[in-house]
Amino acid sequence: MAFDAGMLASILYEIDKELTGGKIEKIHMPQKDMIVILMKNGGGSHRLLINAGPSSPRICITNEKTENPATPPMFCMMLRKHLGGAKLVNVHQFGFERAARLTFQTYDELGFKTEKHLIAEIMGKYSNLILTDAADKIIGLLKSVDFSTSQKRQLLPGMIYELPPKQDKADPTAVTEKEFNDMALTAGVDTATHTFILSRFLGVSSLIAREIAYRAGGSADAPLHVTAPALWREFSAYVDDIKHHTATPTLVLDAENTPKEYSFMAITQYGDHMKTVAMPSCSALIDTYFEKRSRHDLLAQRASDIIRILTAAEARVTRKTAVQTAELKDCEDGEKYRLYGDLITANIYRMTKGAQFADLENYYEDGALIRIPLDKTLTPSQNAQRYYKKYAKSKSAKSHLTEQIKNSAGELQYIKTVFDALTRAESEKELTEIRDELYHSGYASRMKNYAVRKKVAPTILRFRSSEGRLILCGKNNVANDYLTTKVAERSDWWFHVKNQPGSHVVMQSAGPEDEPTEQEFTEAATIAALYSRLSDGSMVPVDYTRVRHVKKPAGAKPGFVIYTTNWTAYVTPNRETADRLREK
């Protein structure tokens, strides 16, 4: 789903209501294509996010907390210089384009009141952020565009800002019914309705075009001759939603509750194949949709080295385990070698050197004859000793291979716990903690340019139960160890999802006699289930016990503990509950 002009209009309406008159307090640039402007307005603080990246361009009021680089980029420093302390006085969309201008009132170098514009072009891979003065002269921009990049429009400091060249399409908010019907007639009755809308009108995404076609003709692919009687009615209803600011922010989810589409209007075209959720605002809709994608982008961009190490280690251990299992199966012949040695010894008086085999009675199985291969260069006694040695070797190998397979299974389980922690990493600090963990676990040889850093306290999430009791949650194996063995008291309650990778969760207790309420146990178990591999499940089993019953074996991998005297609770992970309890 593209961030289309209708969505931009709805977002700008929210920004105008919430932020106009607000004053800029801080400007951050957490990513190379993203800025976050902290503003104060009406006694409250707000965060305005503008992303001009090619994969997820957007603008919205956000609740997303971002980690900022130690050294701000040059573009961020320029924005701080020109917009620090400025007041937002106007929000404007250029026609029905995916471009917006935010006008700020500020002061120039001589102390005179002036205006400056921050222009956001939300146009896919051509997205950009441009800062101009009151006369639209470009002061600076995120991405310069010169003649080598584009022959149609250049964007460079010192130039006058110009909109992108106009397309040969109509503005849907300005078209009349007669003009619309004339366009439909010239398009041809067999033309797909969504194709007609996309080719003739500005700023309409394919999702919206298909939705209009579905509402008018019962099918997203319906041709014009089917949709014609109701097409103008549905098209004008779409336009009215934009003009009158009557958006119905809608999130479309698949069967796994993964966000697939988003829209400022209700989506009905998927029927029972997708689930739709109405959101309280378009900004909340955008935040929710991009939450998982942002996490995925973070992992892809910043954790590629960790993913490569873990993937290679998992493949290596899996191959080694397969080889060890095959060798262990071969060791099953050990008992046969012992039997051969016993039968040769029992019949040694009947045997002579030089025979290639011996047919001997197997007195373990009612005297049935068994043919035993012999080395004709050895005496019967030496042949017996040869089989006893093979038996002893297979017995030793069986014990050794069993231990190796057990160790390999443990390493695989550990790799899974690191993968699990990686899926929940939300900041560069947490990724660094995972790198440190892998380094100290013996994976340093596979980590390029790794530098040992001074140990610092790992990331621990803090929650408050409905009764005010502190609940702590580790985000990775090192944090889990630190929480369970260093922070938790013996009388505290410890929670962990049953037999699956996940976070250690500790609910603090005032002493052995201090009993949390049933609701508090449920809340702590819910947090443990949410921060685990089973976060998308239902009725997830979570073990809990006092911390005094949790032990870490000597030499165990990070995050590994054993525990006794536990109970099990069955809960369904609920992010809304966790977000409500989490300390900000």
C-alpha cells in the first residue's frame, strides 16, 4: 500500500489540529532518511515523524521511541539551526500531490521575524525533505538532485523550489460528474475500473482504486460496463471523505495478524480472506502498520552480521549432528562384535589359523549357526581379540557420540534463544549486547571488526503491575542472566515460557510471606509469554516459581538455567496489556 495523496490529506488534517501553534523543542535524526521533531502544544508534547526513505516514506504524529546517533548528521544540525524554537503556523498540501509544506515562524540571524518552510515529498523512491526560506529558496535538503540525476527537475541549495512536473492526470477532488463520465466513456466499456481510475486521476493508490471498483461492481477487477451505474457515486464518496475529513483509518491483517495494507477509508474488498481493524487515527494507523516493518528493516540493516553468524552456526551444527547421528547408528554393531569374540573364544579349540570364516553355534539363540568372518592371517585367539577391540571402540564411540549429540542439541537451542532475542531487539544498544554475548560465547572469530567494550548493565524492561508491583524483563540472554542472578532477590517470583526460548521475567516481592494477587501473576505471565517465541500464540504455558528455586549450572550458556518447585499458568500474550503496564 502506497502512502497516497488521500492518506497525506488525512494525516495533514490531524497535524493541523494537533500541532499548529506548537513550538519545536528538539529535532532528531535517528536514521539517515528520517527526522523526528519534538513539539510542545497546548500543554502536551508531540512527536512528528517524517520518513523520506525509499522503502517506507511517511509523515505522521508518532508514539514511536527512536534511538538517536551519538553524532547528529549534518542535515539534522542544519534543521536545528534554522528551526530550533520555531512555531508551526501552517500546514498545506500541494494540490492533490503527495507533497506537503509545513510553515514555521522563526527569527533570522538579525532577530527579525521570518518564515521557513519544511517541504516533505512522500513519493516512494523519489521522497525528499527540503528546507526553504520564506521566498521558497532552498536552504538545504536531504537528497540533492542535479542534472546527472534528473533532466526534468533539479533540487540544489540556492535554487528556488519547484514542484515535480505535472502528470497528465486530473485532480479527483476537482473533477465534476460530467467530466468523470466523459472520461469513462472514452476509456472503453471493457476497461478494468481500477485501471481507468489509476490512469486518469492523481494521487490514487491501487488499493483505493480496487476498493472503489469493488464497491461499485462487486469485484475489484470489475470492468467499466459493470461498475458504470454506481461508479460516480462511489468515487464521489471517496472524494467526500477527503474533503470533509471523515476518514475511517483501517488496518488490514492476514490470518497471522500481520499488517498487509492500510487505508484512510474502510476496506471491504477482501471479504473473509483478510481481517480489518478500525484505528483511532491515521497517525496511529501508520505507527501500527510500520512497527513490524521498521523492526525488520532495523534487523536487515544493522544486524546482518549477527544474522549471518547465527545462520552459519545453525547450519554447521545441524550438519555435524546429522553426521554424529549416522555414526552413532553404526555403533549399534558393537554388540555383534562382542558376540563374535565370545563365540570364537568358546570354540577356539575347534578352529585353526588360515580360515576365512567360521560357522559356529550361537548358544545365545538356541544353537543357531552363525557365520563369522575371519582374518586368515591371524590365529583364532587374535581374531577374537580383534572383535573385542572393535566392540570396545564402538562402545567408547557410542558414549562419546551421545555426549557430542547432546552438546550439539544444546548449542542449537542456544542459537535459537539468540535468534529469539534478535527478533525483539529495538535499538542499537540491544544489538550491541547480542554481539557482546556472541563474542563471549566463542563466536568472535566470525565477527568482523568487533571491538571488545567495557561491560555495562544490560537492557532490562520495567513494568508496573495493576497493584504497583515492579516487574522486570530481560531482552536477551545476557540480560536474562543479569536479571536472574544479580538483580532478583531469592523471594521474588520468576517467570519463563515453558520449553521455548524467551525472556526471564521477575516480579519483585517484599519477602517470603508477600503474595502477589492473582491478577499480578497473570500480568507477569502475560509479559513472559509476549517476550518469547510464542508471542503470537494463545493459551501459552508459562512456568513460574520463586527465584530461590532457579539455578544456573556452572559453565552453562548465557540465559540457561534450571528450576524446580514450579507452577504453570496458561495465558494469551497481549501487547496492549504490556504497553499499558510498561514504564515509559
